[in-house]
Amino acid sequence: MLAWQEGRLDSRPGCAPRTRSGDYLWLHKLISTATASRDLKDAVDARVLRRRGEKRLSQYRFG
């Protein structure tokens, strides 16, 4: 199960409206960079997150 499916991505009001993969890794210290990248890509593919930017400059937002 992916982190966003388990509710490990924080969508509460007041949280940062955009996040980067580094922020995601900081929140989830036990996952690898490959897992973080896969989780974020899968969340974008499932339309849970939107991505803005490319490669290391990508930002993610719910919706």
C-alpha cells in the first residue's frame, strides 16, 4: 500500500499547500528516495496529487 493510500500524506487544513519530494522524505524518514518517488508518481497518476514543475523542481498539491 502506498503512503498516500494509507493517509500518510497530510491533507489537513493549515498544512503546506505544496510540497516537494524532499518534504515527503523528511516526513517519512523510513522510506527510500525510490519509494518516495514512486509514491508521488502513483498519487499523480491516480489524480490524488497534481504536479507542477519537472524533475527536482517538481511541487505537489492535492487535487
